[in-house]
Amino acid sequence: MELTVITSSKKNDDEPAIVTRLFEAGLSTLHLRKPRFSTKQLASYIEKIPAHFHNRIIIHSHHDLIFKFNLKGVHFTDVHLERKFKKWWFLRKLRVRNKKIFSSRSYHKLSEVYNTEEIKFNYYLLGTVFNALTNTFYSGFYEHGLTAAIKTSGKEFIARGGINEQTIEKAYHLGFKGAALNSYLWKSENPFEKYVEILDYCKEKGIPID
């Protein structure tokens, strides 16, 4: 199971250093989501992380930074996908430069998982799947529907929303490719310690982490 981290959407000067520690502890994928950042701010954030970890970062905005840094890939939001010409031009530049990257997008409803896509995405962030307060399914999601989607859609999904020790175990048994940590880390006083705690929990429960 792949453990992914999504950054806080807010500015946090300490975050690049925390992210570096997460990479040092084995984190394979970071979704860098800063919707209010300018291109310069996002580039500055990336530059604060050692270059040998850049190939683990997927950016949610300012996609042309993929040509400046050796990043893992890009995440397409609904806005990106609606801008047909800009999307086509970006994909063309990737082909011309023969640049191979990971790409992802989000689904927010269970009914969306069977959508036909123009782009072949490596995986999809699906959620909010869980209610963080009750550890139960969020409205619109249920066990049989998720199991069917994972088995029959031909797509790979990362569970997003409400991920903690209990819900990551549920996501694993449902067959998700992975789970994305967000508020679980960034609302705590020590995000790195929370990350280590969930690693230890997964090891205790026999949940393999890629």
C-alpha cells in the first residue's frame, strides 16, 4: 500500500523542513498543493527541499515547473481539465521533450469513478472517503460500492480524506492502491511524529507500505 502525503493548502514556513524529514523516513510521494501560491512561491518551496527528493513531488498548480525541476509529476484539477487548449499545449510540450511523468486527478463522488477520461492517469485521489470524527464512511461512499469500483473500473485509487490509523486499515482491506495523509499530520503539533506513528501502526497490523 502506498502512503502519500498532501501538503497543507496554507503557507507554513516550517513545512519544507518537515517534508524533507518525511522523505528521509521513506515517503515516496508528496502532493504539493498550494492553490494560493504564485509560480515563484511554489518554486521557492521546492528549492528548500534537497534536489534528490524532487522526484517524489507531484505539483497541483503551475505545471510548467515540471520543466524546471526533476519532479515526479502533476495533478490535474477540474479547472486544468476544463482549459482545453492549455491542457493540450502542456501535454504537447511533454511529448516534444519526451518527458515521462506521473499524472493524477481527483474524484469526489463514487459515481465519477466510471468516467471515461481523455488522459490516462496513473491514479486517482478519491474522497472525502471517511469521516475523521467517527471513522465511518463519508456521505456518498459505502463498502460495496467502493469494492466494486476498485475491482471493475480498471483504475487505481488513493483514499483521501479522514485518513488515520483506523481508516487506513479499512482502506487497505477495501483494496485501495494507497491512502493520502493530510489533516492527520498538519493539524497535529508534530507532523513528523504523527507520520511515524502511522508507519508503526501499519507495521503492527501487517499492512505493507511501499
